[in-house]
Amino acid sequence: MRKNRPDFSIGEEHLGNTRDHDRELYIDLERPYPPMFRRPPYPESLENRREIEKHVNEILDMDVIRKIGHKEMGCV
């Protein structure tokens, strides 16, 4: 994203803050859940889990993604 910053932000705004690129995404979370949601997480080493958490926190800080509460899951 940093390499192609003009595609993912406008001016000096945070990466991910774009305009005129609105998209709607519908994910069906009704039971029965799709097979991919029923799978247990793939086991990762402690080192890999820490690295994944680090990257997730970085993109959370850039406002590219956001955490949602369990009550919001039905509103998606």
C-alpha cells in the first residue's frame, strides 16, 4: 500500500481513507455458517502469531480495518 499510496489514499490522509471508491461487501453470517467459517484457526507458532498480531495492529492503526464487536456481526 505504501508503494502505491496514491491508489489507497488522497493526499496526506491515512492509507485506506479514500473517496469515490465506495464498495459494499455482503458476507452471509447466518447459520449454517459457510465451511470456511466453521474451520478451526490454522495452528501457528508463537513467533508467527506475534508477527501476525503486529501486522494486524499496524493496519488497525492506519484505519484500513477496524475491530467490530460481536453485536455488530449481525449488522454486516
